[in-house]
Amino acid sequence: MVKMVLWLLGISGAGKSTLGVKLKEYCDQLKKQSWIIDGDSIRDFFDNDLGFAREDRVQNIKRIMLAAHVLSENGTIAIVCNISPFEELRQFARGKIKNYQQIYLKKNLESSRRDDVKEVYKNHVGKTPVVGVDLQFDEPQNNDLVLDIENETVEESFQKIKAHLKQKFPEQFK
């Protein structure tokens, strides 16, 4: 039974959901049970009872951690797609979750604001706290993999994730 959490983190617009979907498809091809946990889906489940201030974000991330842990402990690979801006929570996850793999999608704020695929910056700056603008995004430490999103295609980034998984977990990802 595979116990693993693949945690994709980075600012809004870095490509977490895009790569998360590709990872899910890859797991499906390998007949590995997996599930995508997205920060927005957790918020929706709880009827958007939390805002976007630091304290509310901490609570939402803790909910995500618990869901990822439970999935993993039951043999489902949890693929988390979440900004995860706070280093202390990343360290907490690493200490609590078996085979926690932190994959940092590094992209600068200017590029993310320019691209703004989900219109997060356009629709929320000045209205709700936005990570990287109103709330600090702590530079991730102890990453298992760093992807240079600005200088790689989605496919190049995905191939690096696959290579990492094959190297780190050769029995599960052949």
C-alpha cells in the first residue's frame, strides 16, 4: 500500500492545478489510487466559512493536511494543489505526514499577475488579502523538488515530477 502526499505549492497562477491533474492522470495510468485536494474545493465543502486572512488560511491548510493524511494512510496518493504560503505549516506537514513530497512551483509575482489565468489578482487585489501582495509567501525550505515554472513548459515540469517520483519511489513508479 502506497502512503504518500504530493504537495504542489506556489503562488496563484504557478500551475498547481494543471500539474495536479496531469499527476492524477499519471497515477490512473499506473493504476495507483489517487485524489486531488485543492484549497478551493475544501473551502467549498465547508460552505466558504473561512476568509482569506492569515488565520483563516492557516485553518484551511490544516483541514487540507488532515484530508491528505487520511487519504494517504488509507493507501490513496493525495495530490495537494495549494498555495501553502506559511513555512511553519509546511514543516508541520513534513513532520506529520509519511512520504510528504514538497514540490515548489517557483514563479515570480509579476509573471503570475500578468498571466492571471484564474483572474485572482484582477478580481481580489484590494478586496481580499492576496498571497504575495497583501500576505507574505514564505520562500519554501526543504523542497523535495523545485520547478522553474517561468522557464519550463508544463510538459517539462511534469517530466521532472515523474523523474523525481521514479527516483525516490522506484517500486511505486516504474
